[in-house]
Amino acid sequence: MAKPIAEKTRELLREVSAATITTQLFKRGLRNVFMGGLKPLGAKARPMVGEAFTLRYIPSREDIDVLEILGRADHPQRRAIEETPPGHVLVMDARSELRGATGGGILMTRLSMRGVAGVVTDSGLRDVAEIAELPMPVYIREAVAPLNLVAHHAVDLNVPIGCSGVPVYPGDIIVGDGDGVVCIPRHLAEEVAAEGWEMERKERFVTLKIKSGAPLFGTYPPDEKTAAEYLAWLDAGEPGKA
Amino acid sequence: MAKPIAEKTRELLREVSAATITTQLFKRGLRNVFMGGLKPLGAKARPMVGEAFTLRYIPSREDIDVLEILGRADHPQRRAIEETPPGHVLVMDARSELRGATGGGILMTRLSMRGVAGVVTDSGLRDVAEIAELPMPVYIREAVAPLNLVAHHAVDLNVPIGCSGVPVYPGDIIVGDGDGVVCIPRHLAEEVAAEGWEMERKERFVTLKIKSGAPLFGTYPPDEKTAAEYLAWLDAGEPGKA
Amino acid sequence: MAKPIAEKTRELLREVSAATITTQLFKRGLRNVFMGGLKPLGAKARPMVGEAFTLRYIPSREDIDVLEILGRADHPQRRAIEETPPGHVLVMDARSELRGATGGGILMTRLSMRGVAGVVTDSGLRDVAEIAELPMPVYIREAVAPLNLVAHHAVDLNVPIGCSGVPVYPGDIIVGDGDGVVCIPRHLAEEVAAEGWEMERKERFVTLKIKSGAPLFGTYPPDEKTAAEYLAWLDAGEPGKA
Amino acid sequence: MAKPIAEKTRELLREVSAATITTQLFKRGLRNVFMGGLKPLGAKARPMVGEAFTLRYIPSREDIDVLEILGRADHPQRRAIEETPPGHVLVMDARSELRGATGGGILMTRLSMRGVAGVVTDSGLRDVAEIAELPMPVYIREAVAPLNLVAHHAVDLNVPIGCSGVPVYPGDIIVGDGDGVVCIPRHLAEEVAAEGWEMERKERFVTLKIKSGAPLFGTYPPDEKTAAEYLAWLDAGEPGKA
Amino acid sequence: MAKPIAEKTRELLREVSAATITTQLFKRGLRNVFMGGLKPLGAKARPMVGEAFTLRYIPSREDIDVLEILGRADHPQRRAIEETPPGHVLVMDARSELRGATGGGILMTRLSMRGVAGVVTDSGLRDVAEIAELPMPVYIREAVAPLNLVAHHAVDLNVPIGCSGVPVYPGDIIVGDGDGVVCIPRHLAEEVAAEGWEMERKERFVTLKIKSGAPLFGTYPPDEKTAAEYLAWLDAGEPGKA
Amino acid sequence: MAKPIAEKTRELLREVSAATITTQLFKRGLRNVFMGGLKPLGAKARPMVGEAFTLRYIPSREDIDVLEILGRADHPQRRAIEETPPGHVLVMDARSELRGATGGGILMTRLSMRGVAGVVTDSGLRDVAEIAELPMPVYIREAVAPLNLVAHHAVDLNVPIGCSGVPVYPGDIIVGDGDGVVCIPRHLAEEVAAEGWEMERKERFVTLKIKSGAPLFGTYPPDEKTAAEYLAWLDAGEPGKA
């Protein structure tokens, strides 16, 4: 496994929106980075940032996927709960299939206890009311009550997967906020974080201008005059920022 | 109609989650019991438990489904509002079709006044803001403003139906919580309630352990040591339970 | 462009639900008026009423839809932000495609500043947490982080469009509440507003009756006795109305 | 059951296309009459005409839908095979669900032997290569190998159903050709047959004109001159008709 | 309107497959050029090549879209039939909506008589058996019997549209074969035709090699040895080509 | 890799339909074995039988999936073409995603040359007209012109996959006919082949009876009398069998 991303990158990304990251990646030729249709559980606005640790499911089979296997220490879903490194995000490829859940309250609580940075599944989870209370951000398609064995068979840990239509390689950087979840290829994380953070700062200034009545043209994107005002605003210590 | 389920069963089921019920039914060979994609209206966490009283719709036809029929005392939708027994759940098969609603504020208010235990539709309802204020739990796919006649023709009361892909026979036990709605075949209700309630209690203990830092393996599912601790916890009066 | 709708019509429509409007339009032979699947951003119950100003997108093309075009003063999406008249609703046809957003926080803030009455898109928006704080009602299918260029090319302003399956002609009256969004053909707005408002008042009375224990039959729709009670209630100044 | 439709009506409808029937029904205010997405098995262009005899399925349940029930004489699917009257069309409501078939080669062969006029299912059939050889027209969504018990439980015979989104009442007239299947409400069958047959004859003339180079305007729909030529063509014995 | 594409380009494209064109466009950064899910009517393998002439539909409205409008000379659908230039392909944006057709036998026959090069619709057509006999290639999603007014309102001629998710600008080059339909941006047509034709010739040679037992590696893509053999094959007059 | 299945099993399965196999697997508790929505290319009725050799795709990424990688000898898709053993079926998991193909004419020709028993993809292929001429059976969802890189990144060979919703483990037995494709778990292949073959023989007899006018009840399933006649028919050398 690659070494952890720099703490600085992680900190910057906590202040960059998923939307801004998609723009940064678009500039670099990447269009398919947003895991559409996934929503955060709970009202927490806390951003999620971490390296991807992946879990792959295939459809379940009645003679293999029986209750007994869930107690086995080598069951990939259960191993994922204990092996996802702290600070990483567990990302599950469950084929966007909603007839079975990909986890529930006890498993999510354990992940949260272990310091995992977040969970993303393109299927659903059970016990969502309980999970919504955890401090760990969790993104799902929708609540799904049935146990995973009804539909899913956990098969692989930390292989490249597709999650809600997006390629995710182990170690890629996963970021989530109120708009949903994006995946940053590992090798682009540092520059996307830096340039994205600058873009956020500029957009905060633009928003202040718009809120004070400025028209779109000239302000967004900024013309020369607005660009100069932006520099002055930076020099002045970003007055009015939230 | 079969005699009402025992009050004891109903009480137990109020403390058993939809998720746990699916596991109990899975153990008995039943996999397709969760009505996927239905969400509770309002933020109430109140569980819903009751026998199914069913209403079947077919697609509407312009020459039959005119406004006048809604005033007829033999219109099945209107009869359903007055005939669903108190303590039962009205379950509607509307083919998951969302171009017309399957009811609105006045009808839901009347059901609530009559002591009906809840409503489930695989289509939508109108006046959802008003309905979300009722004490009666209501599960829908999504808000749908148009009246039922645009898309639906009520045709049968209390026949076997499919609701969001799940078979529902009149008298089956319907349970709903934050994860959604499950259907328990009538003849399994008592044992699922009893065994499910025990499973919930055990999972409360497991959750306490996990929250205190225990790892998954050995705790969930419990090994012999954890099982013994569980019995001790029961003897001690379940300290720490919410 | 037609002259603005009468202020009286606008006021009446603020007190008529989307559901009631669909019934009024059904009586006039119109069935396909509800833009299904669109939800209001934020918890505000504020109704949305205004004439439609439309924006049409087609799928984007990599050699045309580059970041540079967003700064051009003739870009139709950017023009829509500055040209939607105050009191109008900007309605976007984005083919219900969710791989790219149709706007974000800065654009929505500018629309709100300009006094635009609301926004409806059959795709999604980015920065939804920020937009949910605006006083202007906004209806979307779901949150979508990527910029519009990933999927959409703005091509036309104020032409007839389809939005979530519903025909919308410029100047039609758009009304939104907790159930979603309906479109009233311009030439029907006045009579739908007047008759709809009366229907709402009658339904408030019916609801009071139902809440006091009246059965459905005789009350809804009202028989002669209930109709007489209704008139008496009106004479008495509508006691008990919320 | 109503008495059979007149043989004359049946004969006329064999020469009226599904497309023309939809136009005739549109003129009478009916828009939702086409069972979309169903295709004829085999290359036979033979039109299908007959009264609807219906079969309703709900989702199957593992403890009820076991192989043994297929041998029971009261199983509704099996009864449908022996009870659909000759000259009728068996129409199946299987919720457009494709995980299980709604019949196979042996059942279809028996229906064909019994003189049944055709079969329509909004799900699929198994043994499609064998069924395609039968003289009886059969319309399905697609080939589905698994037996019905995997997904379907036959529950009712000859009740009103929805089939591929269209209301079908027992006794309605079902017509199928290369475009698919339409349902004519029983009470409209005679006039739709007569007027539709005239419309077909007129369109044959129009087609001859178009094939000889006539432009659309003036020809279709016919202006006065073309209308006069049409009458002359009829007088002349319809020269050139296929 | 731009001047017609060179006859040479048109001839080359008749010998280049839709598949090869997508590869040529991928090399130029264009990924979304294939109108997925559209199938040719009839068994004709005849390739379709021509400039796009577009027709845009929005959803129909009951008070506007009545039978009478079809006879009006300014109805955009009818105008499209008489105005699509010979050698062009009529491409229809009907929102992939299948509840109404976008044309039928008479209209398609007239287009064929007028020398139009082909028709593409992302919805369906009626009278498909008749249309399959025409010499003009026609691509549809599936057969749809109901007339267009049930679902569609023709609104614009020759504006940029989306067709089955692909942007189509008037004058773009549309090519169809057994795999379906692709759209070549006008400014790339000449080079895609030339380079694509060369690629086809090379693939014919590769196919001959593979059919004679050559392994994939070294042959496809060709290594130096195979490349030399290819040149020798060209010098020898392409022996063995079909 | 497990040793090849017995030639006898393979021969029996060539005479057992996909439909019969699903019934045999249903008797053994397996319901999800049919890869719905896949159709054979070409009119060949030749059955397909072979062990599964699998290929897994994830979504493509613009910076990784460039044309150059297709020439690399370690590219998993290209390796699959040379490494699928003769007599095996190449089964591809491409997430049922249709924006890019999973192969074309040259690759399929090479597989056919190498004696591979068939190909199954839950996405599509390009060059379908050419592939339909090959002697090797091929099952796809639909024709897809664009190259795989547009949507797919080949990542793994011979791991467990999901194909059109069905679990497929390397070495499972894949059988296809006119109804589509089923997967037999390896350990059940022998008994399903033997019992299925017997069931086919019995159904041939039943079909002869039905074709001679026998009613369903008593014949299918056979009562004692029919069962005796069946034995006599076997003794007589199966007169009348096709």
C-alpha cells in the first residue's frame, strides 16, 4: 500500500467542495469522477476525506451465502471492518443493487470506533437511524433492510472497483460533502487540493460580491477589475468571509 | 378475516427492527420481504406494526375514471378508507407507478382518526407536508401531486397483491421503521416476533461492547466468551441499555 | 413576451396547492402537468409561483464545451441568470440527465438577488447545502457535483421545452410546494387560480370535519347537508381555520 | 361473460392495424391503449384478434410457490390454459417482471391446440424457439428461461388487470400486429372496427399516391381533390391495391 | 445551411463501420458519439450516410395536440417530411419517450421517395413491417403503435438536439450500420472518412490473418512484421478480400 | 483450474434446454441462475456449453485507458482472447453498461478460431453482423459500436464475477440456447445434466401428447396413466420424436 497522503493535502481537501474537485479534474481531462445518487446519512455537514480501501461484492448464491459464513474471520466483508486503515474510506462496489444491504449499525459503529474516515456504498445500509448518529460520515444510495446475503457475496478486498459508475483504485482519495462523493486519482490529489483550495477562496470572494448585488458578467468568472479587487480583498485579510 | 394477532406479538414487534425481521425470515427461507424504495413521511421514528389490509389498483381509463366516481360509496379506494380495521396497515399495490397519487391529506387524516396503524403505498401521496404531521406512520415512494384518476383505478379490496415487488396477503404482518417496510407471512409472525426480540436484545449488548472498543471477531457473532458475558449482562439487568 | 399575470392571480396561487391545481387541470382535460421526481431544496415550505422562463440544454460535446465558454457573455446558461425576469421561474430542460449539474451556488445566489421567483431543473445542482439557505425556492432531482460541461450544453432561451416529462411553454405559470412542481398553461391560470382557491377553502372545512370525527362518505365529497354546513361556516368567518 | 363479439367485427379488425386502432381510440379520448415493449414471437405477420381472458400474477413466496403446486388442477395458471375460451386472447399481468417466465412450450402448445386466438404477457416466456413455430400469435417482452415460480404466483382469473401499463378488462378486444398489441374497450369495438377499416382503405390509397410521387400536403390528410380521386378509385375497384 | 459534404467523403464513409468511426473520434477526444439502443428496421445491411436534418419534439399537451393540427402545412413534423433535403438523414429528438410514435408508413414512404438518405429517431415508429420494406435505412428504439400526438409535440426544425444522449448539430454527418448510429461533427467528417477507410482496409487484412490462424499478439495491433506483410498485401492487390 | 467436465456431461447438456436447467437448479434451492436480457447473435440454434472463464471490467478512466494499452500483451482483455481454454465460455462482467463495447469482430474471430465454446457479455459487442456469421455462439445485451475504452477497463481474469446479475465462478458450467444463458454451479453440473436430460425426454413425450390433443391435467405433470404410457413409449423406441 502506498504511503498515506500528506496531512497538508488532507487538510486542504477538507475545505474544498466535491463540486470544485470535479472542476479541477475536468481541467485535467477527467469527467467521470462523481458517484451519482449517493447521499450522506444524517444531517452532518462534516466533510469526508480519506484514501480508498475497497470491498467488492458479486451476487450471492443460495448454497454459498448462508448465515454461518458471517462468523468466519476470513469473510471479506468482516475483514474489511477490521482492516480498513484509520483515516481511510471504505468504498464498496455492490453493483448499485438494492435488494440487500452492505452493512448495518454494528459494523458501522466498529468502523467509526476504529477511526475510519468514512464509508461509501453504491447499494444501501440497514439500521440507518442508528448509523446517522455516528460521527463518521456515511454515503449510501438508500436504506435497505435485508441482510447482505440476500443479494451480495463479498469477494475481494482492495482491488480496483467501480462504485456507482466511477472507477476507484485502492489509495485514490475519496472526498464527500453535501453534494455527494468524488474520487481523486492518487497521483492528482496534491495539485487538486492546492488549486482547488485557491478556487474555493476565490469563489468565496465572488459570492460576497454577488450577495452585495454584483452582476454575473465581470464577476464570475472575474474580469481584470474583479481580479484586482480579489487581490486587495486577500491583502485586507478576506473581510466578510464566513 | 383471521382473528387479530396477539397483542403480545404486536408489542414485541414494535421493538424489533425491519432489518432483524429480514434476518429472521431469511433463516426460514424467505428472501423477498422488503418493499424497497419506500420512505417514511415525516421525521417520526415511531415503528409501524399491523395486519395488512390491501387495496389493488390497475391503470386508469379515461372513460371510466372520471371525477364523479370518487363520490360513490362503493368506490374501492374510498371504501378502503372506511373499512381498513383499526390496528391494521393499509397496503396499496399501485404498480410503483408515479404519475398519479394514491391518496392525499383528507383520506390519510380519516385513516389516522379511525385508528389505522399505518399506510404503505408503492406509488406516492399528495399533500405530503400535511400527512407528515399525522401521528400515523405512512410510507411512500415519493410525493406525487396529481389525483389518483390520472393513473390509477382502484379495483379490489383485501386480495393478495404485490407491493414494491413483495407478495402481501391480507392478514400478513407489516412492520416499518427508519429502514423501510417488511412483510411477515401471518403464520410466521409469532415466532419471528419472539426470536427477533431476543436477537435485538443480544445486538444491543453487542453494540455496547463495540462502543466500548471490542473488535468484531469474537463479539459479532459472539464467541463463547462473549456469550457468557451476555448472560451475565442479562442477569445484571442489562446495564447501559438505552 | 406576454404581459405579467395579474398580481391577484399570483396571490391566489400562493394559497393553492400543487395537488389542487392538478385536479383543476384534470377537470379541463389536462393530465400531464406534474414534473415528477423533483424535490424542494431546504425545509422551507414557501410556495413558488411565477411565469416560466426556459433554458434548454442538449448533451455536451468535448470540443465545444470547454471551460472557456463559461465566461462568454452570450453563453445561454449565463444569460439565463441575468435575463430571467424578476417574479419568473427559471425552468431548465436538461433531459433528466444527472451526470452534470445545471448550476451551482453562485448562479443561484445571483438569481435570488435579482428577485427571480424560483428555479426548476429536471437534472441537479451543485453546492446544494449553500442553495438550501437561499430564500428563493429551488426544485431539483438530486444533488449533482460535476459542472454542467460534463454533460450539458446550454443552447436556447425561452423556447418551449419538456421538463421532467411535462410540456412547458414560456409564460406558463409554474407553481411548487411540498409535493413538487406543476405547470399551468398560461391561458388557464386565472380560472385555475380562482376555482382552485375556492376548492382549497372547501377542503379546509372538510379537513376540520374529518378531524372532528366525521366519516368520509357525506363529507368528502360533501353531500347536501355538509354543503349547507360549509356555507354556514363561511358565514361564521371560517372558525378553526389554521 | 359477455357474448362473443360479432364475427364481422372480428373480420374487420383482422384488416385494421394496431396503429390505426390507436388513432381511432385517441379520437374517442383514450390515450393509454398500447402495451409498449411487447414483441411478436416468430416472423409471422398474422394479425391477432380476440376477447381478453386475463390471468393475474403477484410476486412468488418461497414457502407457497413450490414445484408441487403446478400439478394442482386449481392452479390458476394451469386453469387459464384449459379455460381461456377458443377465439379469446390470454392476457397476463406479471408486473413486467422478467426474473421468471409466465409459461413455456407445452402450455403454449396446448393453448394453440385449443383454438385460443393468441397470448400476451408483459413478462416473458421460456422455450421461445419452440413457441415461435406455433400458428398462434404470441407477444412477450423477452425470452426468460426460469420457471414462473422463481418470480410469479398466479392468483386470479379474468379480473381487470394492468398489462404493460394498460388497463385490460375481461372481454376487451385485443389486437396485435407487427407494431405490438392494443386493447379496445369492449363497448367501442364495433365502431372502431368499422371506422378503422375505412381508414385503412383510405390509407392504402394515400400510400399508392405517395408511392407514385405525390407530396404529403394535399394527399395526407387528403384535400378535396384527393378525396374526390379516392372516391373514383373506390368506384374503379381499388386498382393497384396489394 | 452548409454546403453538402464532398461526394468522395460520402463514398468513403459508406465503407467505414460505425465501430471504426467511434475509434477515430475517440482518438480526437470525442467519446459520446453513439446513439445507443437504436436498431435498424429490416434485415438490410445497407449503410446509411448523410448530413443531419433535425426535428425536435417536446411532450404533447391535450389542448394543443389534437388531430386537426396534422393537416396544417406549417406543422413541423409534416414540414420535416417535405423539407429534409435529399441525401440528408432526418434525426428526431423525442426524448427517448416510447408512449407515442414519431412517424409511420406513409411519412417514411414519402421520405424514401424524396431521396432522403435515412431516418433516426430515439423513440419509435408505427407500421414497422411496412417501413422495413423501404429501401431507405431507418433506425428506431422499438415499434410504437400510437400516433405522435399521444406523447409528442413537434416544435423545431434543424436546431441542435440530443438524440439518444448524443449531441447532433444540423449538418453533422450521420452514419449507420448493423451496430447502430454514430454522429460525426461536421468539421471532422473528411479526416475521419479518410483515416477510417484506411483503418478498415488494415482490419480486413488483420481479419484474413486471424482467420488463417494467426494469434492476436503481433497481428492486432500489427507489429513490424505484420505491418510489412500488410504493405506487401496491398502491393499484391489485396488478395482474398471479400 | 479444475479438471475439465466429463465429455458425457457436456454432451448431455447440449440436449438440455436453459429452461429445464433452471428448473433443475430451482429444485436444488438456486433461483438466480439466468442472465436476463442477453440474446444470441445470429439465427443459429446451436446450443452453447462450456466451463466459465471470466473477465472483469471496471469503469474506464481517461488517463489510463488510452489506445496504446490495447497493444500490450498483458492487457487483460487481450489476454482473455488468447487464454480462454478451448471448450470454455468467456464470460464478461461489464456492469451491464452499454456506452462501450466489450469486443469486436477480430477478437471474436480469434476466439472462434481457438476453439472457444462461446462468449457471454452483459454489455455489448461491435461488428455484430460479422460476429453473427461465426460458428461460435455469442450472447450480448445489444449491439454497441464504441470501443471498450470509452466505458470499460479490463482488470481481472478468472475471478468470481457477476454477469447480468448472476454469480459466475470460474469453472461453473455455462449453457445457452434460444432463451438465453444460465450458469450451473460446477459441483451440480453432473446431476443437473443427467436429471435434466431425462426431464427433456419426458417433456418431448408430453409435447407429443399435447399435440395429439391431450388436455393439460393428467398429462403435464403426468398422472399415473400418462407415466405408464411414457414408459411404454420409451420401450417402443420413442416413436414420433423429432
